[in-house]
Amino acid sequence: MPNESKAAATGAALGNVDAVIVGAGLAGLYMLHRLRGLGFSARVFEAGADVGGTWYWNRYPGARCDVESMEYSYSFSESLQQEWHWNERYAGQPEILRYVRHVADRFDLRRDIQFETRVTTATFDEGTSRWAIETDRGELVSAQFCIMATGCLSSTQEPQFEGLETFTGDWYHTGRWPHEGVDFTGLRVGVVGTGSSAIQSIPIIAQQAEHLFVFQRTPNYSVPARNAPMDPEYEQRIKAEYDDLRQRERESRAGVVLMGVPEQPALDVTAEERERAYEARWSRGGLGITRAFTDLVINREANDTAAEFVRAKIRATVHDPAVAETLSPHDYPIGTKRLCADTDYYETFNRDNVTLVDVRKAPITRITAGGLCTADAEYALDAIVFAIGFDAMTGALLGVDIRGREGSALREQWTAGPRSYLGLSITGFPNLFTITGPGSPSVLSNMMVSIEQHVDWIADCLAHLRARDLDTIEATVAAQEAWVEHVNDVARATLYPQANSWYMGANIPGKPRVFMPYIGGVGAYREKCDDVAAKGYEGFTLSAQRSALRDQVAR
Ligand code: N01
């Protein structure tokens, strides 16, 4: 059905905009701001009732960023970064959400955002070279460009446990936490999972619950965050040097510089020097430990030195040696599953009201009306918290039925794993962009740095097309294949593929085992993207089909 008649059938107005942006998180908001600044019309669709993306949904107790606030913030506006004051070294979810809302208001972004609206389909029309974007409210919008700002960790993994529907207590997913909060006082609570979300929420839930059972399948490495109120002198010093700091972030490996940049291999120094380096980072707090040396993610022997340092800390913190051993990861290198930063995580297992249950030894078999059964015991529970993570990187993209040339579905193209050029663009899907998509540094970096880089690149690209009266841009098959091969080659040179992580898609049953982000570093990646643009968008086909047609009609 042509767009007009379909819209008429649903009774919805057909909008025409230059760009549709899917998602009003940190990426979508900046994209809208940039496009407006260039005079493009844009409409943002957001499933949530407000801006914020990941910080809108993830309201579980203890939710906090583990990149320092001074770095986990936009750099595009000098006045914004000078005026905004962060209260803590690592901002908690409420403060970050306040910040995002402030940005939306300050730059008057809300008037182009439609909330509580989920994009369901995006279909490329080869006749008009435009995207038809349909929402769950029955609206249909026509746009020249479709920009997916859907986030890397936004599609939650739903609990698939047998009998869950019979559970008479309340259950929650950390990634979809009730806005009014949850009071666990006096309850017997089960937390399933021990990733970042669990590690942040467990110490707080333990303080409320009558008893907390932690159901752990794989132990994680966690380091103390050592969060603290913002030191005014530190804040002033960074604000005075912001230009330089932001530039160094952009050129760095992971988009962060405050936690230190590694300079030498671990195996080049003595055991005492290594210990001192790890100890300094442990005391400073934050994720710096895996950045103490240059070879920690490429050399297993080097990695073992850092892993053993953390295991020794676990043994020194947790009183019961058996519990300490269960909490200690042994079967994958440190850093190859996302390192966690905590406040009193290991200490929490010294509490009388906390029990660690190893569900690797005795797996969860089912949920009952009154609790949870493992292969060897039944646990009576009033509430269950599923901290079981996300269908990372591809889940939200494939949640929309995206159809490119000849009606080809992205879901079918990516059955063996995502393939894209630069993590930005996909062959066969002209004028579709993925902000921090698979194949880009994204989740291996400070997301703010990677988001700003992608948004700026896309905005410049759209301006380039318009200035030359071009209609479409599309990645060539050869460029895409070469990039995918490069992404895989670089990943293979590291220890990352050794872990069953969500980076590998290994947390979702049936998902192809492919290392999804690009590990070449944000600095090198930015250079590549800039070079591609400087060479007239090398690896892309730029076309003026529609413009040529217009000229013909005019003649
Ligand atoms: O999810 P996860 P998350 N039975 O996938 C377990 C970012 N983040 O929401 O490892 C039993 O890491 C699973 O076990 P296993 C950050 O990038 C950032 O915690 O698969 N257990 C694992 O322990 C992070 O990495 C921040 O064996 C099951 C856990 O559930 C990412 O989001 C804060 C299971 C899932 O851990 C995701 O973190 C929070 C099953 N059937 C999140 N299925 C900060 O900035 C899964 N598990 C600090």
C-alpha cells in the first residue's frame, strides 16, 4: 500500500521530514540538536515517557555511571559543560537523568520529540529514495534519512524461567525498574545475575531485605568505585582544562583519560611494580585497573596478574573462604566481560542476611508460586529481581522491522551476526544510520565520546549530501566486507573472544557468537571515519537519482 493510502487507512497524518531519529537518549538528543542547527527538519520517536534512554529506564537501586561525571557528559557546548555542576564523582541515575532533562530543555529539544511512541517498521522506498517509518500509534512518517539512536543496552533480556507466571510475589527487571521505586523492607528477595546492574543493586537491597539470596551463574570481577562528593577543586581544575581533556579523550583508546592511560606492558616490570600499580588503581577506585598496563587485554599471562590481584582482594574482603572462592572468577580473563565498579559489593557477602547461591553448580530449574527452585534446593521468596541484562547492540535495532532495498529485512541479513560499514551504515539500507552501532567502538568506550563522534559525522555527511544535491548514501559491499573483516581481525588479536560475554552475544540463547564492538580504539576509529569523509565518503556510493529526475521534469 502506498504511504498516503496506508496513512489514510490508519487515520493518521503523514508527516514529511528530512530525518526521523529513533530514540531520545543521549544520542538522539544530540542528533536532533545538530540537525536543527543545520536547518534539517527532524522528528524523534521515543518509547519512554521522557528523555534519557538508558537513564530513563535503569532506575534500580544503586544505578550509577562508572565513567566519571566530568567525562560522562556532553562536550559540544562549552557553556553547558562549564555551567553544569555534578554532585558526585560518579553520578547516580537520578542526577544523570536531571542532566539529560536539563539538556533537552536548555536546547528546546522536546518540541520535536514524540514520547510513548515506539517505531515498529522502517521501510526504504526505492522509487522515492525515502524511508517510511511507522509507529505503534499507527502513524506513518516519510523521511529522507532514518537515524537509529536506539542504544546498545536498551533491549532487555526477558526472564524465560518456567513457572514465572505462577509466582505470587512481585518480580522486576533492573532495566525496566518501576519509577516509584521498590521497598524491599522485611522481604525475602532473590537477585538473579551478577553483572554490573546486580553488583550495584545487591548492597542496597541487602540493607533493606530481611534476607537476600544472590543467584550467581558466573562470578564477575568488580573493583571499588570509591564514589565521593565532587571535590570543588577537582571540578574547577577540569573545567579550566576542558578543551584539552576532551581532545585527549577523542584521541584516546577508550574515550576516557581521567583513569589514566597505560604506558608499558605488565610483563616488562617486576611483580612488586605490578602490585604497586594495581594497588594504586584499586585505592583510587574505578575501572582503571585493566588500564594499568598495555598488554592486559592481549596477553593472558599479563592478564592473569591483574585477575589474581582482584581474586586476592576478594579473599581478603569476604570472611567465608568458600563464599570468597565462589565469588572469584577463574575461567575468563579480567576485562573480557565488562568489568564492574561497586560500592561494598564483596563486603555485602559478610552480612548474615545474604546468601550466595551458585547456580552454575545447581542451575535454576523453575519458579514456583512461593519462590525459586534450583537443581538441589527451593528458596522461598517474596520478590525476585532479574538482573539478567540485555540483548546487546543488535536487540534494539532488530526490534524494529527494518527493510532496505527490494524489501530485504535487516533481521534476515544479520542472522549470522551484524555486518556494517564502520558501525554506521549497512549495505542495502541507503540513508540509514546507526549511532554507536555494532562494528564501532561504542560499548568499549565512554559512550558520550562515541555518541558525539557519530552524531557529528552523520550531521556533516547529511550537510555534504545536501550541498551537492545528492539524495542517497549507501555503503558498498566491498567496503562493508573489508570493515567486518578488520573488526574481526582486531578482536581475534585480543583475549575478548575467550569470554562468554554479551559483547559476544553469548548471553542470549541462540544469538550468533560474534564479537560486536570495534576494539581498535576511539582515536584510531575517528581518524578512519574522518579519512573516509575527507576522501568524498570512500566506501560509500553517493547518488543523485531523484535530483536528476527532478531536473528532467523541469526541462
Ligand atoms: O547485565 P549482564 P547487566 N540464569 O549481562 C546472569 C552496562 N551497565 O544489566 O554471566 C542465571 O552484565 C548472567 O550470568 P552469565 C554495562 O556495560 C553499566 O548487569 O551469563 N543467570 C550475568 O551474571 C554492563 O556490562 C552500568 O553466566 C543468568 C547477569 O545475569 C551492561 O550494562 C551499570 C541468566 C547479567 O549480567 C549489562 O549489565 C549497569 C540465567 N538464565 C549496567 N541469564 C554502569 O555504568 C543471565 N544471567 C555502572
